[in-house]
Amino acid sequence: MQIDLTGRTALVTGASRGLGAAMAQEFARSGANLVMLARTEDVLRSAAENVDSQGAGGVLAVPCDVTDAAAVGAALEAAAQRFGGIDILVNNAGSGVRMPFQHLTPDVLTRDLDLKVFAAVRLAQGVLPRMKEQRWGRIINVVSINAKSLEAASTPTTLSRAAGIALTKSMSREYGPWNVLVNALCVGKIKSGQWERRHKASGSNLSYEEFLEPIAKTIPLGRMGEAEEFARVACFLASDAASYVTGTAINVDGGLSPAT
């Protein structure tokens, strides 16, 4: 199946590294214009240059902290001036903050919800008027399989990711009549900068691939996922090929999660 996003504009948050960068590249290969948001400007610019060399559409890189309402507003305005607006929104910003429940503080929980839930709400509210007017839109919320099958000492990320699924399902019911499709993608154990940082922090003498071997053995497919594999599922959901798929929370995890 050939996915064609020519003429569409996709906004991806957390787009400078890992899954965000992989999704941006996949959208670009499919012909979409891209708006890439991330906090670290130099890394974002480098990622944008790499995407620009691969895709047919235009690329706009906007350094942006998605927890800052003014910065989000400015980024959406820049996107409107360059491309006319956003057709596809991918809420990908966030990382896994884990700790025992007894150590959880309101400040830690508030920061996590602000990044993973409130920012997604803010961005969605900014793009929905155009999507409703044209009766076409795609919103993809990147969450985690831990939102469905919980692990011990995983608060606050489990809580914020579960809220992301609830948000997805609520929005899909409300905006379906305007052909605005809202889905969540649940990340399993996929190679990314997060795993590279874990390898480095472990102080292990093992190579990166050797470090991942015991983790891969816990997955039914027997291997870690690749960022490109995740990105292809996102690209499908963003396309007309997924025109009857909304309100779902799809696991991209090699069969790891016992919860569908």
C-alpha cells in the first residue's frame, strides 16, 4: 500500500529525536508538509535538515516548549502563515517518568500531566477549527502500553498515559461527525534515544545491542521494535487508508502487552 499525504500538513511534537524524528521522516516520504516542534533548537534544526533532504513537501522547524501556551500559539501561527494550517497533529512530546507512588509529589505529577495531557489538549484546540471547517483531520496521541497493562512503581507516567487514551476516545466521539479521526498509538519496547540513555546510564561494558538482548527476549516477536516500524503505523493512521479507524488505542509492541 502506497500512502500519499501530498497536500497535507502534519505537525509533530517531540520531533527532533527518536520516534518523533522517525514519524516526521515517514510523513515527508509520503509527501506531507511538516511542522516539527521540539525544545532543543540545534538538534531540531539538524533533524529538520535530514527530513528536508528526503521528502517532497516543505519543512518548518519551530523550537517550542509545548507546555508554554504562548509558544504553542506562536508555532501554530507560523504554521498557518507557511502552509495555511494543520491537517494532521501528532502529540508525541514526553518521556517516561517513573517512581514509587510514595515518592510522588503534586509538582512531579503536574509537570507530567502538563507535558503529556494539557499540551495535547492545547494543540488539539488550536488545530480543530480548521479540521472541522474542511471536514478532514487526523489527531494521533502517542502514549504507552503501560497505560493498559500497568507496571509497579510507574507513576506518574502510567497515569498521564492512561489519561491520553481517555482523551483520545472522548475526542473521537465528539469530532467524528466532522470526519476528524482521533487515535492513540501505544509504544512498546522500541529502539530510541530513551534506550540509548538507559544503556549509557547503566555503566555496562556491554554493547548497545548486547544490552538490549535480555529485554528483547521478553517480547513475543523476540526483538525490539524499530522507530521506522512505529512511524509507518502513524503514517497509515494519518492517511485516507485509515478512513474508518477512530477512537482506537493501537499497540505497537511486538505482542508484549497482554491488554489489547
